[in-house]
Amino acid sequence: MQPENSARDRSGVRIMSVQPDRDHAFVEVIGVCGDEGVAELRQRVDGLLIGGARFVLVDLTGAGEVAPSTSSALAAAGRQLTRRQGWLRTVGPDSSSSAARYEASLLDLFTMYRAAMRMGPGMAAGAG
């Protein structure tokens, strides 16, 4: 399991990520995700892809507001993951139709939960 990483941009957004195994990764965004936050989010997701992640769950429930460019950044990463036989899913409010196509289903969430539980209950508690 790779350690949890966290970053905060000048606007106060906090982005945390954890990769419980090679294939699965969680990203959580807390606070208003402006343009700087979107750039950090994209860098974080790109790093997870470089690390081998094929299934990425991005939790936006703690993001009070997200920049319009968030959807296009996540959609681009989603296309990369689709080419790898994977996916990127989002959880949380987003009004754009492009991000809505990637909203996590119950099966997606269960898949991520199982990956986290394979690493032990401590990982699941610290993931979000």
C-alpha cells in the first residue's frame, strides 16, 4: 500500500490520495477546488496512473465548489484509464453532464471497498 498523500493549494483545497494496491486508488477533494486545485488534482491522478492504478475513485463530496475545468480534467484521465481496461469514477455533486457519465455505481464502490479491505481495516478507516 502506498502512503496517503495530501496537498493544499492557496485557496485552501485539500487533496488526499491513497493507493491500497497497484490497481486501485482513492482521491478525496476537500474545500473549494479552483483552477490551482484542478491542476493539483490532475497531477495527483496522473501520478496514480504512472503508479499503475487502473481503477480510480475521486470523492468530490467534500468539495464545496469545483472549477468548470474539473470535469474535463477527470474525463481526460478517464479516457486514459479506459484504454487500460480500467475506469475513473466520481462521487459527489457535479452539475456537468460529462462528469455525470463517470459517477460511481454501487458495484464500483463495492470493488474499491474490497480492495481497501484486503489491506486491512485500518486502511479503510484512513481512506477518507
